[in-house]
Amino acid sequence: MSLKIMNKTTRSNMITYAMVIIAFVIVQVLIGNGSISSRLQGQLVPICAYIVMAISLNLTVGVLGELSLGHAGFMSAGAFSGIVVASCLSQNTDNEPLILVISMIVGGVVAAIVGFLVGVPVLRLSGDYLAIVTLAFGEIIKGIVNNLYVGLDGSGLHVSLIKNTVEMTDGTMLINGPMGLTTIPRVASFTAGFILILVCLFVIFNLVNSKSGRAIMALRDNRIAAQSVGINVTNYKLMAFVISAAMAGMAGVLFTANFSTVVASKFDFNTSILILVFVVLGGLGNMRGSIIAATVLTVLPEVLRSFSDYRMLVYAIVLIVMMLATNNPTLKQGISMIISKLKGKNSAKGGSANV
């Protein structure tokens, strides 16, 4: 029985990988044929970043079962630290893939450290209290970055939290307070985003299917029962939280490296809510649904731009329809019955062919 379940899980994971790879190939073909507008091409990297953000938040909300409203804070911490590293590296090398990889690793590590520092006290809370504290954390990060000044010259980095106190000699301001990141090496690419999605899916799927993943889901289903059998609540909750934060940090670097300038307000409460919408509409714990929701809801405003005044109305209607569709047990049961009948017909055809 367990082997059958494992095969089903593995098959589902392979379908998700295949879906991402096929989508990447199709987009590359369309780009080669000139069938995708330049505006839509400019959305490809943000789509990849939002997908990573959605599946990473789904690890916290869907798998762990804790509501976090400060996910954009981890994205911001990773973005600003990673881009500072990218700016320093760009002074010494022109290898853009190397710059992006190193900056994403640094951004992920910084976001993971921040996630650990926040998670140790915060994860002792639950429900609304956890949501409120993570929301406050995201606003604190935005406030710090809005007052942060980082300059780079021949003698190294200069950091200050007080305006106009960064003293440099023929240097460059990397983070200029409320003006945000002003000199960003544009090293992000759609291919890098595609690879990051696959890496994050690999990490999440392996975690969920491991002993640690089963312990995390046990905490989600019944914390008291999980504690009674010896599961360490704090350790496993912190594990999921830190991994989720690290992925958000890497997504932040990828997202930011696609623009020339980015301000801290780009990673505010509204961004956290947008990512949460992707997770809820895609289905809690459903990584494939998060990918689809993040893609559709990021592309949709651009596709509907020609509708002018009515595009946000259409966007709202699509949100409502998706919510009803993804949370309708009758619809899900109907789709399952159709799939089962199709499988039964295919099996019958196969059997008759073998005869």
C-alpha cells in the first residue's frame, strides 16, 4: 500500500516537473518565433520570482499550516543583500551567470538567517498572533531599508543608517535610503528563473516526502498528538520556516536583478498578500496549483490591459471564479470521476489489445 502511495506521489511530482519544463520550452520557442511581445517578455523573470515565492510560502502555509503575512520581508532581505554582493562582483567580473548564482546564494543565506532570528520567538505563537507578528516584521524590514545607505568605493563598502553620512572617494551609492537600490546589475534571465523553480521544487518535494516532512505535516494536522509521540514542535516548525525564507530571499534577488532601480516599498504588505492569494487560489499544499495561480494572475493584468477601465473588474471576476473552482468539493469530485473513467477505458483498451 505504501509503495502504491509512494508511486502516486512520485508520479505527481514528475508531472509537476514536466509541466514546468514543457512551459519553458514552449515559451522559448515562442520567443524565437517572435510571437511574444516585448512587454510580456519583460514579465517572464517576475513570473519565475513570484512562482518561487508562492511555492515557498505554500511550504509555510500549506504544509506547515501557519499563516505568515510577512513573506515579502524575507524577499526584501534577500534582494537588498544579494544585489549589494552582485554590485561588488560586477566590479571584478563580467560573468553574469556567476554573479547571479553567488548573489542568490548570499541572498538566500541572509534571508534564512533573518528567518531563523524571527522564527525562534515568533513560531511559539500560532493563528492570528503569528500572522500579526509576521506582518509587523515585514514592515520593520521595509523601515530599516528605507533608512539604509550603502556606498561602494575603492576602499570597500560604507554603511550608514543616517542620511548623508556615507563618506566615499569616487564611489557609487548602492542603497540610497528611500530611493532604494539605484545601481542594479541586470543579470537576471528567464533561464535562471526556470532553474531556480526546479531547484526549489526539488527541495520542497524531497522535504515533504521525507521523515521531517511527515513530522511537519503531523504538526499541521494535530499539534498535541504530534507532541505526544515525541515530535519536537519548535525544531520542525523552524526548519520549514527557514527553508521557506531562504527560497524567498533567492526569489528576491532574481526579481530585483531584472530592474534598474527598486525601492523598499516594492516589498510591502501588498506584496505579501499577493503571494498569499497565489497560495490560496492554487490550493494549500498544492505546489502545482501555486505555479499555475502565480503565472495566470501575473500575466492576466497585462493581457487585460487593452480592456482599459474594465480590466480590474475582469481580474476580480477571474479571482472569484478561481476561488470557487479550487475550493469546490463537488467540482473536484467530478474531475476525479472523469479521470478515473478515462483511466478505466484506457486500461480496458490495453487489456483487449493484449488479448
